Amino acid sequence: MSYWVNGQLCQQISVTDRAVSFGDGCFTTIHGVNQQAKMLDEHIARLKHDSQRLRIAQPDWESLAEHLKQICTEQTQDEFVIKVILSRGVGGRGYSAKGFTSPTVIVSVSPFTNNYVQLQCKGARLVLSQIPLARNPLLAGMKHLNRLEQVLIRQEVDELGADEAIVLDTDGIIIECGSANVFWRVGQTVYTPILSHSGVNGLMRQKIISLLEDSQYHLQQVERFANVLNHCDEVIICNTLMPVLPVQSIQMNKQCPPLQFASRELFEYLFLRCKI
């Protein structure tokens, strides 16, 4: 892996950086293909939007975009992953954000996993997570640095030998997966959770919503309990790296056999459109 801090090739940040002290920042994860960053404008817009919500001082966005483009041209592998972290910056001891005018920008590049290609063929095996997401409309939709819920969810997924998890909030409402958004189809109607109280409004989720609004499908953003998955025809999950995966099965509880999904109608409609 390679790292840059504030535009300089570097593998260290200050121990007083707010990302370390409080998880005070936001991030985005970019799919690099053939020396280009896919959806770069959308990723920059997401960082800008989320950092403004957190009232973090703004970096030079044009310089950051050019820096990312330059990093892409230096990559020799066909596919790679870029992660951009924006923290409030260095200094202070307490929670106060007064006086922070120089954010820290951390960029990393890592290899792309081939696991998604395999899952596109065989389908992802999901479990229903026992770890709920807290409801907090102030942070809902944002990809902030406080990811402890997702760390615990991933531990659960690994322990159960699954690929991903369906995650509920503290009211039992379907929200997302551990690191992906979720859609389910009943006939020609496609549903995805409303993310006004928790969850991450992923860029691929936004793209799929846009694609479905101009399709033969009827899209609804809803609040639903997990039992609706017992009666759907198809489930897909998505993020900017996948970019979309069919769900083969969901283990709802240990007492019953997993739900099985054979249809790939929605997945096949979206797959090539989401790769562009």
C-alpha cells in the first residue's frame, strides 16, 4: 500500500490528529480502473458535502482532485482502491473544534480484491446481524470516521463465515449491510431503505436509484422490518467497489434454513449499467 498525507508521500500522522482522538472526519472509497478514478467528481462532492455537515475547514478541492488523478496515472495494476480520509486536523486535547483551519487529507492506494468477481457469479451469502445501528439523524447518510458498529458487524460476519450482513437499526428497521447498501425486488417494484436516521447514502446506491427512476421498475424508499425479506423475489447489495452483487441466501436465524433467492433479473439489469 502507498500513503500520502497532505499531498506528500508519507506513512505517519500526528498522534494529536482529530481522526485519531475522536474519529473527527469523513472518508470515501474510490474504485480505480486503468489509471483513472471512477466517479471522481461524485466522490469529491461527497467529501465536500459530508465535511460541510461536520463543519470542517475545506481543503483545496481542485488540488485534491488533481492529486488523485496523478496518483492514478502512477498505478501499474488494472484495478486498485483509493481511500481518501479528511480529518479536522492536528491539535488540542478536548472536544472543542475552535481554531482548526487546516484539515488533514490522507490518501491511500491498495490492491483491488477479486472476491467481488467470484460473488457476482455465485451470489453473496448474508446473515441477519444481531448488532443494530444507532438512530441519529444528525449523522445519517454520512460516511464519517466513527465506524465501530461496522467493525463489530464485520467481526460477526467473519465468525459466521458469511459474505455480508443485513443490518437493522435499534427499532428493528432494515438499513443496509455492513459495507454496502441493499435493495430488494417484489415483481416490478424495487425497495431500498430510507436513510434519514442511520446508515450511509452510498454513491452506488444513489446511482442505482437514478437508474431505476428511468426504468421499467417502480422504486420505493421505505421503512420496513426484516420479515419483508421472506416474501421478496430478489435481493441485491451494492457499493462503489462491488459495484452490485446478487444475494444467494440470507440466514435470518439459526433455527430456520436460510432464505434462498434464484432470480437475477434486477442484478442483470443493473450490472453493466453500474460498471460504467
